[in-house]
Amino acid sequence: MSRDILVAGETLVDFLPASAGPLATVESFTRRPGGAPANVAVGLARLNRTPWFWTRVGADPFGDTLVETLADAGLPDRFVERDPTAKTTLAFVEHDVDADRAFTFYRENTADTRLQPGTVPDETLASVAWVAVGGVTLATDPARAATFDLVARAREQDATIVFDPNARPELWGDDFPAVVSRLLRDVDVLKATSTDLAAAGFDTDRDPESLATAVHETGPHTLLLTRGEQGAVASATAAAPWGPAMVSHDGYSVDPVDATGAGDAFTAGALAALADGDSLADTLAFANAVAAVTTTGAGAMTALPDRDAVQRFRANQ
């Protein structure tokens, strides 16, 4: 089957708390599949845009569960790797009373840190139009080198590069801004939050238009800036197929259960819409709807909606 999107990055297990508050006070957790790129890949599959997915998990029980989950979502297993000696990454999620979350990772020398350059062949990159990567694999080598290698070769094949920095301070030293800056030179579409951009060294106190201009100067022709309950803003230069444009969407009002994975749901929705040829304004509306529906269920991957659910949600707004 022909696929025009490749997603690359970590697949891990999220442990969701049974109650809000600091992890030290939580007595039980529910296990859910996660990892930002994995969420994006599954989200795309549920939106009828099944991609290739390159990831690496351990040859352990958690890895077994994740591989089965990806298969059940309809993702092809061609680039789903098993590491015979490394464990699968675990992340414990902490919720506050507003359903916002923080993460504690167990990721030292785990399988997803050991992605190897050159794994996805050039002929595959020549067959796809879009390549989406995240920031977590940039935190350590060899996964960092593998991500740079993938992006560089995809650029040579004229693929559109989509990047979500997904800043996780626990996983990084002081080199996050330098590493992100290096990758941005080859990025076409940057999806980020203000927190991501601040961590990458941008002055986020400026107005959205000025901030977008600063981002464009580093490489990306398109910025998708998500703002939580306030919706999202998008900016594109004349170099973008859908630009030049500066648009916003106020988002949708919902009663959130769990915000975990909402940003990944937005990315999946935006990528699906752009790949479908939608305008930037329509892309924001669709992506915000995908994210909003996701927050009404528990978990990241498990709450991702299909296209029918998104259409019903929008029809009722």
C-alpha cells in the first residue's frame, strides 16, 4: 500500500494516576500506550491517513503490549523495531486539578534512545511526501544522530518536514536550544507551544506575529502555535504551499478529563488536514477539534478519535 507520511520516534508506556496531585501521594496507576510520535501515528491512522511508523521498543512485556497496540491500530510493522537488550521507556504522569500534566520518565539507555541512522531506506523516503519527528529522540545519541540523518535524507527527497519539539526538561541538559536550532534549519512546519519555544530560546513575551517572524527566520515556513484553551495560531510565509497567511482559531469548549496527548492529537489532525490540501484556517479548525475530543477521554493514544467522531463533534458546536 502506498503511504505518503512517515512518523518517527518513541513509543512508551504512560502510567496515569488514579487521582490528581503529586506522584508521591498517588497510590495506583492505569497503564496506557503513549509517546508523542506514536500518538501522532495512531491518530493519523484513525483519521484514515495511516503512515509508516519508525520506532523501537524493548523485547520485554511492555514492548509486547505496545507492538500489539500499534498493530491493532493498523500501523504497518516494517519499521517497528524490537531491541533485544534494552527496556521499553516508562513515563509516570502527574495531573493537577485542571487536568494539566507533568511527566517523570524512566528512559536511561532504553530502546527508543537506540534508534540507528540509516534504518529507513532512501527508497522509502522517496515515496513519502511528509516526515514528522519529535524532540524526545533528540535528547540522546544515537537516537539524536538517527533523527538528524532521517531529516537530512528526507529533505534530499523533497519531503515536507514536520517537527514538534515537545520540550521535556527532565530529559535534557543545557543543549536543547542548540539542538533544536540546528534541526529547525531543515524543518518546514513547526508545531509548538509557547513553553516549547521558550525552552528553545525564543522570546515568547512578544505578540504572536512577531514570534512567528522570529521562528520563520530560523527555517520553518509554517508555525502552528497551540495555546491550550485559547485555541491555536498559525503563520506561514510565501514559501509555504498554503501561504502567506496568519490565522487563528479560538478552539472548542469541552469538559476535559485528561489533557495527555492533546498536543499530539492536534499534530495528527493538522498533518492529516495539510496532507489533504486544506487551507491553513481549515487545518486549525480541524486540528483543534481532534485535540478537543481527545481531552474528553483518559489516556493519550486511547482517547484519539476517528474522523467520524471529529465530524460529529464539529457538527454539534
